[in-house]
Amino acid sequence: MVRKLLIANRGEIAIRIIRACRELGVTSVAVYTDADRHALHVQRAEEAVDLGPDAESGYLDIPRLIRAALSAGCDAVHPGYGFLSENASFAEAVTAASLTWVGPPAAVIRCMGDKVAARTTMQAAGVPVTPGSDGNLADAGEARAVADQIGYPVMLKATGGGGGRGIRLCEDGAAVEQQFERVRSEATRAFGDTGIFLEKAVVNPRHIEVQILADAEGRAVHLYERDCSIQRRHQKLLEIAPSPALTASRREELGALAVRAAEAAGYRNAGTVEFLLDRDGSFYFMEMNTRLQVEHPVTEAITGVDLVQAQLRVAAGEAPGFTQADIRPHGVAIEFRINAEDPANEFRPDTGRVTRFLPPGGPGVRTDSALYDGYVIPPNFDSMCAKLIVHADDWTALLARCERALDDLELRGVHHTVPYHRAILADPDFRHGVFDTGFIPARPGLARVPSHSDPCRQAALVAAAVVAHHGL
């Protein structure tokens, strides 16, 4: 087993990994920049290494992270999610330093991170993909010719893309020509890759992903699926496991496809295979995420498997501790991503001091967060500040428990998305399990929820306005 682990991340995922380490008797080492000097993950880890003043770039500095791991005497590195978690060069640097990389091999990360190479790999393995270009497109003219052939609408996608960026829906040929250079420009800025390919657009599908885990020999199992269809601008808002859209037989079919995809890719460790479910019931491979995902707790809730501990065992060359026959889902779970954003103001991110944070509890309720009373949310990082995971025996019981848990959650000092989640939960279609990726765009009124009310914050804003008015 891993003896001492450097966690190359921050926030709630760093705390999640620290907890897994503590139960396994593994020493955890945090890293931090000046913006995170007082962060909870720094306080909870057994050791911490200062990465310097640069708020975000410190977490992206590969040589500095390797030096931190070696100076602390670590024998392994866990990248969490985001930052360098899907960076093949980081995985290579870790292994070159004779450290254990808690994730898939660099070659797999590189292949699955190239959307064209991933499609080609899946096609060779017999995993269905949407019709599209055979590879990267040379220019807008070629893109239009391919689109005219396969039919509209189509999606232009950055080959190295991810996180909902570098994607444009095109309803006709004129849109393809207009959007092509925009996608290329965005892809160059965000990913350093000018490659663009094209796929037939599956309009308002269900977005369903399957959690997989492959051992050191490449034998994979699936831990069933998560429904990620409730999303805004390709960003997931909440996740449900298992999907209300699948029967038991279709669930096993999709799980088998995910295992085939993982083994064809030569996968090791934990990952996720993402699919689109069309209205005619067809599954299409979308992409593979070569890391632990934000929404992994809902899979843990329905399977009872600690995925981080399984990751550490597999990385050390051990068996994960279970087989496919051992994994049987129980009940249903939802994860709500609580963001420090103002839904009523175009989801503008908010920062500032948390004056009160009281996470909910009780049966079937888990909160993963790095917040505490007095913590100052910095402006340098993603706006997600907590994850609320709720589990129950069935859908009806789950909805009632979710309502109670959202009502119990107190977060003051910043605007947040809890009221927005309450509005989603109250929607009749959602309560009947009838939704797809078009759910949020079709309901702009959901964002017109009451703004977060914090008496201290409001008093401060009024005082500031008075001072400004009188020029004091």
C-alpha cells in the first residue's frame, strides 16, 4: 500500500482524499499557495508544503509539485480532479521521479484526451460513436462539406477539449463556417491545440456516464451509471445514480459497453466513460474522463465502495477488493453542486467571507466541502464550494430527503445556488424523472429565485452605499 501521498490539489477533493488516507493509515501531504494558506485541506493534512505566492499557477507547476513530493518523502501522488489530473506530462513526470501515479497511464490520458483518437479507439472496439468526421478538419470548408453529408444539426468540437469548452452547436452550413474559427480560437487559448472535429448533434439527449475501475492487469469492472443531464451551458448542476431512464437490462448493457471501452483503451485505475442516450434508445460514446470525477460520491452512495481507497490499492498493484459480482447498487442518490454564484445575476461567481456554514446531516446525507465559518472564498478558483449528496431507498423517499437537506443547509456571506436547486427539485417534470440536457435551457424562469439573504451582508452593502453617496 502507498505509504505517504502528496495530494496535488486543493479544496473539497483534497479533503476527500485526506479522509481516505486516514482510514488506510496513509500519511497525507497537502500543497497550498498563498491564497490557500488558511484553507481547510492544509489544516486537515498531516503535512503541508508551500507552493509559493502564485494563487492558481502553483497548482499547475509540475517541477515544483515533484520537488514537493520528493522533499516530503512521498511515494505517491494523487492529482484529484481539475488542474493537472488529466495532464499526461504530469503523470510521466511523477513516474519518472520513481513515484506512484494514482491514475491511468500517461499514454491512456493522452489518447483519451484527444477526442479524435478516442473516437477511433472506440470504433475499433465496437463501441458506438455518433456519425462524424474521420479526423481533424483542415478548415471551415471541409467542415461544411462533412456536415452537409451527415446532416444537421452538428457539433463542432475541440479535439483537446473538455469541461464544456470548445463546443458549438451548428444548425446549418452558414453556422459551421461562422463558428469554425471561433472554436479553433477557443481551443488554442484553452487547450493549446488547434484540432477541431465534427459530430452529428444528438439533440437533447440524456447524458449518462459509467464509473469504471480497472486493476493493474487491465481487468475492468463498472460501478453503474450516473445521470448528468441537468446541466447549464454544458456544466453539470446535479447528478443522479442510477439513471431513472434505464431499465435493469439496459443498465447492464451500458455497463458492459463501458467495460469494453476501458479495456480497449488499456485503462488502469478509476475513470468514467460518458455516453449520450438518444430518444430512440441508442447509446453513443461521448468521451472518457481519465480521473476521479466531481460526482463520484453518488456512485459511492449506491454501491458502498470507497473509490479513493480503491484507487490507492490499484495504484499500489493490489486488487481493488471486489469483483463485478460484488457490486450491486442499492437505492438512488443525488449530488447537488453548491456553487458560490448568484443565479439571479447570470450565475455570476461570488467571493468573500463565509459568515456561517452549517452543513445538513441525518440519515443518507453527506456533505463534501472545504468551507468553515470565517473562511474567505478566494476569487482565483472554481466557484463550487460544496457538494451535497443525498441517498435513499427509492425516488420518492429521495426527493423528500433532498428537500429536507437543502432546507437544513445554511450558507451565509456569499450568494449561492441552493435556492436554484430547490427550484429544480420542485419542477413537476424533474419529480417524475422526465428530463434531458434541454431541461435547464427550457426553463429560464428557474434562475429567477429569491436572492440569497444575509442580514450582515445586506447591512454592509447599505453602509457602503451610504458612504459612497455622501462621499465620506
